[in-house]
Amino acid sequence: MKKFVTAVMLLSFLITLFPALVGAAEAPKLYLNGKQLSSSAEPKNVNSRIFVPIRTVTEGLGYDVEWKSPNVTISNGETMAVLTIGSKKAVVNDQEITLDAPAMISKNMTYVPLRFVGEQFGLDVDWDADTRSVHMYAKLVDNPPQSGSDGGESTDPGEGSGDPGSGTEEPGTGGGTTDPSNDTALLNSIVYDGIGSIYMPYAGDFGNVTTQVLHNPERIVVDLPSMNFDPYFLPGFLPAANGTKLGEILVDSNPTLQKIRYSYYSDKPSTVRVVLDMAAPTNFKITNEDHVVRIDVLEQTGPIVPPPVNPPTTPDKGEFKVVLDAGHGGKDPGASSVNGRKEKEFNLAITLKVKALLDKETKIKAYLTRSDDTFVELADRANFANKLPADIFVSFHANIASSATVSGSETYYWRSDSLALAKVMHKHLVAGTGLSDRGVRTGNFHVIRETKMPAVLLETGYLSNNGDSLMLYNAAKQDKLALEIVAGIKEYLKLG
């Protein structure tokens, strides 16, 4: 099993074991939770120390960043670090610490030493000498002990049959236990490229991939023996009362591939199962190279299978509970706009306008995590929604960048059960702001990680951009955005 070194040992680890890195001109590749981080600036190797662009790392982790020259503040809701450009002194949670190297600016991009990021924000870091890559793993999900950890009964993944009622191909039916005693590899992530390929990077080594093709309905079943999920696995799991690890990725861009499901299927041996739900018989190819299992969905070989004769019906829920979360507040102002306004002002204004519109809906009951300029802990926001319990959770924010030219709207989700909500809300978010579409992204924000219902965080625009900022604080623009947000909520809840 590949072992991870902690970030506090990273610098000496790199220098003593990998001296080639120290003098190398080429910047290392940077990965977060198995995904390569891309940016307009690459990591730098300066005087035997690795510096990373602060926006690249913080956007991937979901941290908040506020820039007020010469200081830059990074916060994840639990740790707040204030660095001063050119100074080896930093303040972390009101305590002064000394850095080995100061934060710096190069070509209008702020860089911070990787060792500092790892130590202060709890990242595990691994250096891959063969590929000259730095892999960072955020401690994103607390995995409590699973029920039934003594193993219990499990279904042999080789026993799958074509009987759709048997359930033997279903993720999660192997018991959902996560005893790691016989796993020799960890699955980092499952990524669909939007065309027809599924990438599954992993650490460690395992046996041969096994496959089954099942019918009625059409499925491709892929088993990864001696495999378990990495604690920081993306895109996360669906909520489950018994701790079972299972999730899904919906697909709408392939003629036959409809859904990718995954689970910890069995602990005899430890097995991760991936199921591709297909609309028709389809050829496929599986390769395992360079610690990445790749599934390529190829040409269709049979007719489309019609949907069930009796479509599922949605029961009349009566009233949906929607939690609206105005980010920041009180002593936490959030980001500062170029025109001197605070993010918390915009977040509350748009939240109240959405609440006023939802109050007119007979099928929706809206709740607020804050209704005025008060400070609410992140954990309290999530707990409030969980105790209701809410049907959906929407958090409102505005972004900031080191470059004044960055503009646009982004929607963040964490667990796979939030992706459908994220796609609907993002469509309406972009329509409401009129800004450039910066896409739907995964982000480790506390409020969308710890809530147990579908949850999204909307980064409406960039306060560091003059055009975005003027739009966000315009009352008429806010009214339009509020209407679109409500339309997105109603569309997701299927309320017309």
C-alpha cells in the first residue's frame, strides 16, 4: 500500500530523498485528491522550496480567500491564516508563526509555500518521483466506524446473474462493510470525461479487473478486487443510515451510458464494484495502466431497451423544506469588493429576496440560517438543515480572485446526490447573473459537505471584478437573480 507522508515532513522529504527536484527548472505537477489542478500559473520551485498558486489550491479545497494588500487571508471555517507578502511571519488563529519562506507575488499571481499550506490546513502530501508530481489529499470526510464491521454475510461478486430481482449486481448489496484488512489498493476517484471514458486512478496494487455483462436491464459490472475507497474519494457518497459506501454519477451526454454506480461491494475479498447502467447492449474496453483503470464505452451493438411500462410516480410530499444560507455575517464579512462593499451584504440581500418569493409558494417552506447581520458557525448552519430535516440546501456567496479580469458564476457541490441539483441551479444562476459560465464544480465547503440533503453553494460572481461587483449590488439585478433562483428550486422539486 502506498503510504502518504504528512505535509509537515514534506520539505525535508523532497530535499533528502529527491534532490533532483531541488535544482530542476521544470515545475512539478500538482494534484488534489487525485485530480490535477490547472491554473494560469504553475507551481514554482524557488530555492529548494515548492510554492503553489494560492487560488489553484484554495479553489480546489473550497477555502475562502481575501486579498487586502499586502495581506492575504485564507479561511476554511476552522482555521484562519493571514500571510503578508514578503514576510516570514504569519498569523494563524491569532497566533504568530514563522514560515521557512514568505508568500510572494510573481506575474500578478500570489504564491504560498506548500509546506505552510499542508501544515496549517491538515493536508497529506505525497511526492511521486517518477512523474514529478505533488499529490495533496485533503482530510475531507470523516468516516465513522461502519456497522457490521465483523464482515457479516456478503455476496460473491462473481455470482451475478441476469435476474434483475436478484440484486446481485447492485452496489452496496455486499453488506457495505469497510474492513481494510485485505485491501491492497485505494481508489482515489471516478471521473467521467463527458464523452465515453471513465477514469479511476488508484494507489497501491491489486489483482485482475473482473467484468460481467447483465441484461434486463442492461448493465456492465466491473469489480476491482483487493480495493477500497480512499478516505478522500471523489465524488463522494450518497447519504446512508448504515454507513454503506455507495454513490452514482448521472450521464446525459452518451447515447447508451445512462448512469455510473459504485460501492464498497464486499469484504471477502475487499472489493469495489462499479456498475454502468446502459440503455442498449454496448461494447466496452478496460485497460489498467499507470495506476489508472480506464473503461471506454464503445459502439452500440443492440437496440435501445424501452423504459419500464409503468413509470415511477412521485408521491405528494405536501410541503418541501428549503434552507437558504446567506454566507458569512457579523464578525465574518467575507470578501471585499472593489467598490468597498462586503460580501456578507450581498449574500444576505439575495437570500432575503429569494425567501420573499418562496413565501408565496404553497408547496415550499423556506428557512434561513441567518436573517440579519449576525455570525453563525458553519457547523450550526449544517446542523440546522439536518435537524429540520430540509429537502434541499442552497448557500449564497460571491467570489474573489487575485486578478481583476476574472469574472463569472460557479456552482459547487460535494456529494454525488447533489449533482442533479447543482446542474439545475447553475443553469438558472448563469441566466440570472448574465455573467460568464464558469461551470459546475466539486468543492469541500463545510455547509455542503456536512448537510445530509442535496446541497449546493452558489458563487454568483467575482467581487474583485468591477463589472461583476456592480451587477451584484444592483437591486434590479438582484431581483432578476432571485427570480431565477426560485425557478431553479421549483424545477428541481418538479413544481412547474
